[in-house]
Amino acid sequence: MANSQTIDIDGKSYELDKLTDEAKSQLGNIGAVDAELKRLQQQTAIAQTARNAYARALQEELAKVEPQQ
């Protein structure tokens, strides 16, 4: 007899094959949202890196100009 897969949620263990179809669907939804959050975090990191590069380039250009007092 093979052991069924389990998932731990809120400190409790559940057998996947005993979950309702709706519970399985919600687990799938959570997985999809987690993947999207990871993708968005990566995009945010890319955008922040680009912003930092633009800010450094701006600082270099501003160093060439005399500021008004």
C-alpha cells in the first residue's frame, strides 16, 4: 500500500487524495498566485536596479552643471 501525499496547512497535515475538489482548486489558485508574486518580485528587482542606474547616471550629469544657489 503506497503512502498518499500530504500537505501541511496551519500546523495540520492533510492527505491530498482526501481533499475536496474545491480545496484542490484553491490549492492550485494559491500556487498560481505564489508564482505570480515571485514573478512580480523579480520584475520589481529589475526595475529597482534600472532606477538606481538611471539615478547614478543623472548624478554624473548633474556634476557637470553648476547648481543655482
